[in-house]
Amino acid sequence: MPHKQIQISIDLVEAALAHRQFLQLVDEHPSLYAGPHVQNAIRRYELFWLPLLAQSATVQVAAPLDIAWVWHVHMLSPVNYEMDCNEIVSTLVDHKILIGVKRERGLETAMALWKELYPREPFEVDLTAPVSIAPGFESKIQYDIAAACSRQRVFYYQVSLPHYGDKKFLNTALARYKQHLFLKQQNPDMFLVPCYDFDLIWHAHQVHPLIYRNDTTEILGKVLNHDDSVNDRQPGSKLTTSDKATREKWKGTGQDFAVNGAMFRGEPPLGMQAGPIDYTWLAALDYTVDLTRLEIEGLPKSKSYTVRINVVNGDQVLKTRVRGPSARVFDPNSVLSTFTFNTKNSNSLRVHIYQQGSCSCFTQSFEESAHYLFLSYLVGRVPYCSTAEPEPVTHEFTIADYLIIRFTTVAHPPRLDRYYITVRPEKNFSTVQHPAQILSSPTLILSPASLARSSAPCEMSMHRLFDYGRREAFTCRVMHSALLMFSSVEVINHAGSVVSTAHLIRGDVLPTGIEQVRNTEKCCYVNEMAGERAILIRGSQDWGICVGKWKGLVQGVPGKPGIPGIKGQPGSLSIAFFSLFGTQEWKFVNKRGNQFSVGLLGKKTKVDVDLRTGMISIPPEVHHIPETVALGFSIAILHLLCQPYSSPGKTNYMKPSVSAQGQSNKTRSHPQRRHDACSGRGYYANTVPTNSYIKCETEDGACGGCGGCGGECGGCGGCGGCGACGGCGGCGGCGGCGG
């Protein structure tokens, strides 16, 4: 039976879309992956839900989320599911995915049945509150649902990128799922593994148990089992060896097993912080201040003087005339002046007192001035977001040991100006034998193949970041390894905790563009064969993907007698940014000279990254400060990786500073050498996985992104079969070649 003739009794593209929505809902409740809520859900599922359905099989109902989740996990082992159902309720309990309004109606129907049958057991539970384990309960279910719940957390992460919601991508996945079934039909005793695109389709098929049993029995002569417990990705494991064998079977049919956008993308983030962290102390502040009273004592004569008060590097506060020897200026009905004091631009007020000379308008017979450190009064005493009524404060200081100045101000709670984070680059990189020795969470960043290496030399440097007031804000750890095709950034706070990361991702994690997805505006894609590189930025969750490409390079042509030469053009870095927070979409990016502006919250709310000065300027509306810092580092690293170099030896392509010296003679100007801030991102390192190095390594003229293996090192799904079936979710190459 050719795979194109394989018939499925349900629209699996629509089922996969609904299935993915359900997984997203579950992912918002981490307590469902492990712990007491899982145990309680298994109890409720076995004792109450399955019997309820056995009595009401024809009624369309929806389970409360905790029960729906363990039910879902149970169905992903279809042979065990049928055995357990027969043991507990003597029939195979069917299921269909309900979302949106249908799910709400199904919940209402189920709640009415539940209350009638189980008045002492709550229908829904609070998944954010602690729950106690019911004593004496022993499950009759043979399948280890609790262990599978934890494994399925990793599965959702693999299919959470937006292209898994694109119908063009899913239609291709459906065709590949049918090819998987065809290969299983032809090789019934072979352990076949999937990629994640058709693994999602496979899961959507399984959660319709009756349809799945009938379809697979018709195609294969028996139920196709599925076991997600075979997920060891180490070299030599059952998963990795089966991956190789599966690829050979696909190749024998003239098709590629590995496709871009369908491969293992690594472990999901661990949730690095328990809750939001307040970073407003790093922001520059704008204070609105009322000057209500001014007093001066000690003027030498009873004459007229001019008093001028200015914000240093700012506007004039007051200019008035007074008469000595003492003067007092105030208005009982109004303030003398209202002025703005920005903590980035200034820390002081300047008081200038002078008397115009009588002989010439160009001379002054008396003049004294001094600065008053006004910032020390504001910081800490008038906090941001304070709701307290501001109170007047009188300031006093002396000029020239005899002039006493007193002035009274009322400072209103400030508004945030911007965050101005400046990198102090460290040029020296130190050698490390393996990045896993340094990285805070190596399993989140390195592929299993890279982790399995006993030695993988790389280079590391630490960089300090300061706020507008030169206070240390963060430390960043940058690492590069050409061997592993690996670059990473870790942003570390004052407590020594990693609060955001950024690392290179392989091209097989993302689709290549319009060839694979219909809606390129809502899907992130990268084409490594065209020289593009992508960096994933994370906080407690995936935050965004920054894609870089070098554009505009023109090689110079030497002149000949009578024919003038053509000047070379160095080209420049082009950046695109896809947000994974909020609305998943491409964000507006503008480039002017060495500065990139990224509209994280719209075109008017832009983060500015200046590669020349090393400053990252963040508007107050943006709250993800560590992630935005990682974005700034990502742009600088992409500048290193994507820039084309010309060098006499392969090893020099890993050394941007060495390659740049040769390149500067071939183009009009070499922009890298002007970017001092880039030195901290690896300009002086010796093992940077640049595009030029990959091109030289593969000798095919292409970027090769993940080591130039052309996708042969990609990851597949993440589970194996039990001899007579395929696996889902795991593979041999499993998400990375490690260079």
C-alpha cells in the first residue's frame, strides 16, 4: 500500500492544531508535570472519571484540566491504555479533543454528571494551591502515568514554536506521518523513530483511541503502539542507533527523514526565577521638582545681586534679583519654579550669584558659584511609584565660607526615563576544556552529542555591565567553540544567579521560510544555506529569536590599464527579531550606522543597541531587562559570526581579529575594527564558529550552520517503540551534531 493511499479517518491537521492548544493550556500549570497534583489527578481519573465515562459514553463531555492531562498522557501508550481501560471499566473509553466554546460546554455537562455521582469530590481543583495525597489509594493502572507526565513536558517544548501551528507545515507533517506508517508496514519488526513534525500528528491521532485503533489495525494489522520512555539520546543508545536505521529507510524511498523545523531543539527552560524581579533601580529617573523658597545670607553689601540656579547639564531653574546683605524669595500663593531633574544627565544644581560692575557691562564686581549634590537627596528618599504625599525639604550649603544658601523643594515621585546599560568589554578569553564545566544549565544549551564529548575546548570571558550611574548592573559570561559550533551568553545578576541566556541554535530547529510555512509573518524561520544564523534568547521562558545575515558585501576589482578598478564594499549586518513573549511575531528593526533599534512593544517603544559604544538603551515600558541585555549581546555576536572573512588558513577563520586584518585590505573599510564594544563578544577569541569557518570546514561554499552536516545531525522526536512500533520524541542524532 503506497503511503499516499493510506487513509486516516479524521482530519489530523485540525486535530493537531487543537491538540497543541491543549498542550499550551497544560504548560501554563507546571504542577501538572510532577508532584502531588499529578498523583491526585491519577486518583481522580481512575476512581471517578473513567467510571463516569463508561456510564455516559454517548455524552460529549470535557474533563477538568488535571484529569484531562493524565488522560491524555495515558492515551499516548495506546496498548497500555486499552488494557487498563478493560481492567478498570471493561471497555475502551473513547476521547476527542475539545477546545474553546465546545470545551466550556463539555465542562458544564461533565460537572452536572459529576455532582450527581460524586457529591463529596470537587469537580475542579486549584492547580496553584497545595494538595494532599489521599491516603490508602493504590492505582490499578499498570502504565506509569506520573513518569510519562514529566516526559511530555519536553514534548510540548519541541512543538511550541509557531510554525507548528501553520497548516502548510502540518499538511507536510501529515504526509510524512503516512510515510512513517508505510515504512512501519514494510518493516513491522523495526524500531522506527519520528521527527517532531509528524510526532505531533501521531499524538493527535492517538488521542482519538477508537479511530486510532481502527486505522492502525486496518493499515498494519494491529494497533501501532507508542512508548515515550525510550528517550536516552546518548551516543550508542537504542534511540541513536534506531535514528540512523530510520534515516536509511527514508533515504531508500527517496525522501529525507530530517527536515528543518522538525528536529529536537533541546531541553525546555527550567524557570530560572520564582517570580518577576524589580529592575527599576537600574533605570534613570525623571523627577519633577517644585522650588518653593530661596534664602541667602552673607552678601557683602546692601546692593542688588542676580541669583541664577541651573540643573547641571540641564535647564535653568530660576533667575531672580535680590538685595543684600540677606535676601528671602518666596510666593505664598505659588511655587517659584518647577523643573525636571534627570538622574542620568545630572547629579547637581549650580547656584551662581553675581553683581554687575558699574564701569562696564562686561565686568562683574562680585561673583560666586558652587554645585550642590541634589541627587543624593533624591535617591532613596523619593522612591519610584511612591504614593505618599511629597513633603517640602530645606537644603542648606555654604559658598566661599561666608555665603549661606537655603532653598526649599518638593520632589514628586519620579517617572522612569530609560535603562542605560553599558558594557565594559574584557578582551582576554580563557580556555576551558568543556563548556559543561562552566555553563549554569548545560543540558538546556548543549546537544546530547556535545555533552557526551569527554573534551571540547572552548573559550570564555566575563564582562561587567554598568547602569547610567556607573553602578554594576550585571555580569555576562560569553563562550565560543568552533568545534561544537557553539556560542552562548549568560546574564548574571548581583546574587550570582543566571537570569537570562542566549545561544546559537541549529538551522534544523526552524523552517527555512515560504518553502515550508504559509504565514511567514507569524512564523520564525532561518536559512543557514544563505548565511543566516539564529540565536535563541531565554529568561524563565523562551523570549525571542534573533536572526542575523551579512548583506551588501562587494569584493573589490583591481584596475587594469585604461580600466579603473571598483572599490569593494564591506557590507553590514542585517538583523531580524522574532518575539516569543506576548504576541509571537516579527518585530520592527531599524539600523542607523552602528545602532540597531528593535521595537519590542511597537515601533515607538524601541530598544537601542549601539555596537560602537556598547550601550543598550531600554525604554521603561520594557520589563524584561536581562533578556534585553542578552539581545544586545546576541546582535554583537551575530556581527562576529555572519561577517565574511578572507584568510589564508582555516584556523584563522575562527579568529575574527586575525581574519579582519586580511579583510581590511580587500574592502573599502572593515567595520568590525571600529566596534570596540564587539571585542567583548569574541573579536579577540580564537575559536569563534564564524560563517567563514563553517564554509571552509564544509568546502561547499554554504554556511552549514550546525556544522555543515546538511541536516544529517538533526534531532528526531523523543520516544521509542517496543520493538513492533516506532518511537516518538527521540533519536540518535537527537538535536545536534556538536560540530
